[in-house]
Amino acid sequence: MSEKIEEIKSEALKQLEGIDNARDLESWRVHYLGKKSPLTQILRNLATLPIEERKAVGAAANRAKVLLEDSAGQKGQALREAQLAAQATEETADISLPGRSYPVGHRHPITQTLDEICQIFVSMGFQVVEGPDVEWDYYNFEALNIPAEHPARDTMSTSWVDTGKGERQQLLHTHTTAVTARTLESLEPPIRAVEPGKVYRYEASDATHVPMFHQIDGIAVDKGITMADLKGTLYEFSRRFFGEERKVRFRCDYFPFVEPGVEMAIECLACRGGGCRLCGNSGWIEILGAGMTHPQVLERAGIDPQVYGSFAFGIGIDRLPMLRYGIDDVRLFYSNDLRFLRQF
């Protein structure tokens, strides 16, 4: 039996030397090391041998099997190295060719718009102030002349935050004017600040409305401030952002935290005033509300309205790139469609 094991080992090693590809190596492995190989059959039949012969034959068969496994492993490694060497000689790289270009990300068009608007107002002497998205009822409503029974709350479609106490005290702020209330409370006059951020309204989406959008509010507090300062500031902003040829319209409007209040609208770029889906066939798109800050708002922040004048404004950011680029659906900004975003 030992002589038979030696014969199997010698024959296997001889055939292994002549193998030059992975397919033949696998066939060799199955034949000499598989479940039906001669060595495996010998090991399975050890129980039929006398006890004296069983130990010697088992040890010889195991040594032969380990030797063949090691030899097969070395042969496989040699074949892989030879294959890599052959590929290296066949495949060459021209290092003078330019590398592959990969798409490079950039800022979102809404972010670009926010940054540009902040830079415009900073150049006019304003500072940039930020506030929390989760706000107290006081700063979002009470401090801005909107008590609990005020009808203006019905138009805000507020998303309240459950604090677990059964009281509606915190919310996702419905306008960045809430940051204005904090700014008035924390800074001493003279004040000139803009407050960009996200705002949240519990409402359905359409071409001009989404549940989460962007605003930037502004506040100026100083002695001798008048409505002329407000109009001059907003005209200058419009001229720099939209260009001098764009028409601007002011109309009276109501906001609880200003008196008097106005709205400013820009001529629709898509239809040039003719009327379209984007502007609701009016030829104009309102982009901001503004006015002279209500004296009670100043008083709540500890500012004497008899000494200081103040104006405030709030701009809907998402509509500005729509006006500039003629986009007729605000939802495109939030669809994450790279074909759309790459245009900016």
C-alpha cells in the first residue's frame, strides 16, 4: 500500500509540472485531491487494514496529500504571476494622455443666491445673523405682534413641535422674521442686519410653493430712518441683483410687525409682464414684504421708538433664481435632478 501511495504521488507531481493554465490545474486538483481521488479512497479504507499497517499507511497517505496540496498552491501562484507578467507586456499605458475627467460638485443654485444676496447687503453696511430652525412661539409670533388669537397665524400653516408637555410652545419657524425678533433683543442700535435661513409651512406643493423654502429678513434701526431709506435700500438691491432694466413695483400691504407695510414685486422675466403660469397671469411676482417696524415690536426688544426709527423686509429666496433664469416651477430646485442642477 505504501508503494502505491508513492506511485500516486510521483505520477501527480510529474503531471503537475506540465500544467500551464488554471483550467488544467483545477482538473488535476479534482483528480488527485478530490473526493474520488486515489489518496482519498485509501484514507477511507484504512479501517479494513490490520492495525499494524493502518498507522503507517495513514501517515504516508496524509504526508502525500499535504505535499500535493502545497505543490498545487505553489503552481497556482506561479501561474497567476505568469499571467500578470504577460498582461503587463501586452497592455501598455501612455502616461502622456490626459486623465479621466470626473464630475465636480458645486454649490446649489439656492445657496449661490443666498450668498449673493448676503454679499449685496453686506456691501451696504449690513451684517449677517443666523438663528435656530426650531423656535419658540414668542419669537415667531408674540414678539412680532401676532398673539394667539391673531388671524395672521391661520395663514402661516405652522408645523408645531411636540415637547411632550401638551403645550404648543415650540415650532419650525414659519419666517426668518423670528430671527429679526432675536436680533432686536440681542443687539444695541444702530442695527443693520440680514438673517438668511430655511422656513417651514405645512402646505401642499405646487409651481410656486413648497413646504420648506428659504427666506432672508433684514432690519435697520437708527435715528432718523424713514420710508425713503427702505425704498432706496430695496431699489439698490433690485438693481444689483436683477439689473437696472428690471421694473419694480411697490404696493401697500399688511404685515402685523410693520406699519405702514408694503410689498415689492418684480416684472416677470418669463413673460416680460404679459402674464404666464409663473406669475399667475399678472405680469408681476411678489418677492418681498417690507415696511416701517411697528413701535410695539421695538418696545418689546427694549428699543425706544421715540428715539429710533426702523425698517424691515423679508425676501423669498427661492423665487429670485426663478425670476432671473425664467424657471417656472420651484420644485425643480429640490428634485435633485443633475440635468437641471448642472446648468448652474
